[in-house]
Amino acid sequence: WRRRRCRSSRQGSSRSQAVMVRVQPASIKIDPRRCMGDWYVQRFIPASKWLEGPAHNGKENYEYDEAKDRVKVTYTFNKGSLDGPVVTTYQRGYVRKDKGGYGTEWAVRPYLGFLGLPFHLPFSLSYYILDIDPADYSFLTCSAPDGSWMYVMTRAQEVDDAFLAPTLAKLSTLGFDMRQIRTMPQKAPSDQ
């Protein structure tokens, strides 16, 4: 029993070491309000494998609430296929103004609206912007500090691999295991 338990512990720790990295928010001054609007998920390490595993057409929408000085985050995706049922999740976010003043360190509180007990988490989770197009805000890469989840998002729903190549190269340089990064299938509706 003891030998089996130790082996299991070693396997668990080596797996987490392979996936986890330590990252810092980008040291570039941005205007967080220019991050508002729609962002299409192109590559990702899911925050929740059981929820996002079958995700297609992932899109985050950021809406600034001036009165409450926070960001309303709405994440939608189709479950299982490009035209599967729509799943929607919500979060509250805010820019951590006490953290260097770059605008690249945020915090979010996911909304847990299941089991008949809807509420936002009573604590905040860190949300780091690792990379962003500072001129056009055409792409954004965000992650947890330990790399346990990560999203590469763009303003355009469909982009080619060449557009994403510099961002993916940067993620590799930061220590992300590129085998863990998934491609989010995206397909613009044909009636547009």
C-alpha cells in the first residue's frame, strides 16, 4: 500500500510540474477600456476541462461598468460542435490598480449559478494579460499566474496560423507545454 501511494504521488507531481509555469503580467502600459468588446478564443488551456473540453466558437465579451468600476465578463461557446447548444458563463472582473499600474493584472470572480445557489465566488482569481497588441488590440493572451489555464484571443473570429505564430512562440518561451494548448474550432455564421 505504501509503495503504491508514493508512486502515485510522484506521478501526480511530475504531471503538474509539466503543465504549470510561473508567469508575470506583461510590463507594457495598456488602456484596459480598449480591451472591452468581443474576443474570440483561438488557442487555450481550459480553465475547466469538464466544462470547456467540447467547446467550439468560444467568445469572451468584456463590458465595463462605469458606476461599479468593474468589468462584466460573459463567456459563450457551443458545446460539442460548431452548432451545438450554447453554454454561457459569467464573471465579474476588475483591473488591479495597486499592481504596477500597467493595466495587465486583473482579478475575476466566477459566477456559480448551479445547484440552485447562484453567487459569485467570495474571493478573486488572478487574471494576467501576458501579451497584447498595444497598437490595435487585435489579440490578447491571458493566463493564471501558474499557467493552469490560458487563452489566446483575437478580435476576428477566424484567423490564420501565421497571425498566431508569434504569440504561440512567446508562450513556448514562457515555458508553456505546447502539447497542452488546444485549438478552439471557430466558424463564423454563414449568414454574415
